[in-house]
Amino acid sequence: MNSERKGMIKIIGTHHFIKEDEIKKQIEEFNPDIVLVELCNGRITVIEHPELAVPERFSLLNWIVNIIKKKAEKEGEEYGSDMISAYKISKKKGIPVGLIDRPLVETKVFFKTIPLNEKITMFNEVRKFSSKKIKISDVINEVDNSNIDEVLFKLKLKCPNLYYYLVTSRDEYMISKIKSYLYDYPNKKILIFIGKGHLKQIESNLFKSNSIAEVVKGGNKRDE
């Protein structure tokens, strides 16, 4: 690992409900030359031009996302606020932004190939989640304080194909994109925002492959 890049890379694993002020604080404190976010061009287009959003046919993936968003709104939270805030704040400050997530349209195609039994399992899990008994704050607390490896392992056991498409394959995609930015931005400070479920594998891969970056764990106190 190149010692000259020590401290030049910071990866923040989030639960996707982090407030704008916290994201802004991370950006201002690290003062990066470029910010990488777990978003794709398709989602950025809708963020910047919501009028271009086209109503989609029903799909399990869209249904899951909409359930989470509606529940979050009712509780005063915004699902995906972390990535949207990171993108908008960086743009406002004139900091280049790199998009590292797999195109949503590809994920939706992969999602259609998931076996019916796994879709039923997810359907039932989301129905439980949508109940009034479970709050977004409970989910945030679980992500913050539980062993994320155990959570992912349970998902992998219940829905191995879903796990592959939503976690493993996206890990691989984002690792490739991050490495391309490391190459394009040598000796520059790079701040990366990704979902906490992707953090360990991406860090591990960058270390293992002797990438030219030192991954510095970021985020709030729960990551210290």
C-alpha cells in the first residue's frame, strides 16, 4: 500500500437515514477533492429532474422501496437522504461527484430472476416491517448497534439469490468503480458514502488487493 495515500481515502458506511447536517459535517471536515456516492445516473436524473420520473409497473423491488419511503415519511425520516444530501451538498460546494452504484435498471432486471419462494419470503418480511409495531428508529438502532455481519448472514440464508444481487454483485460493481476513481484521482482526497452493509467487503477488497489507498473508517461514533 502506498504510504503517500495514507489518510487520503475515507469511507463512510451509513444506514440511509442520516440527516443532511451530519453529511455536511463529514464533507466539510474531510474537505475532499471528490465525493463518491452509492447512486447511479438514472437516480440522479430523477433527483435533478423529478418531472421526468415515469410511473412504473408494479414490481416487488419498487413495492419494497415505496413501503420503506412511506413509513419513513410518516415518522419524519427520508429514506436515501444520506446519498441525496451528499450529492447535493458536494455539487453546491463545487466538489466533483462520482456515481459508483450499479444502474438501477440492471438491478431491476436481475431482481426478476429471483426465485418465487425468495420473493414470498421478502414480501412477508416487508409486511412485518410495515406494521405499526416496528419503527424506523428501531431499524436505525439495529443497524447501528447490532453485528451487521449477522444481519447479512440471516438474509443470505433466507434469500441467497436476493442477497447476491443486492449485496455481493453490487459490492463487486462498486469496488470496480472506486478503483477507477483511485486511478483517475491520484494523490487526491476521496470521500466515499456507501450503505453500511457494503462497508466491510469493500474495505477488505481494497486492502487485500494492495490498492493505492488506505481506507479510513468514517461515520459517527458507532463506527469508531
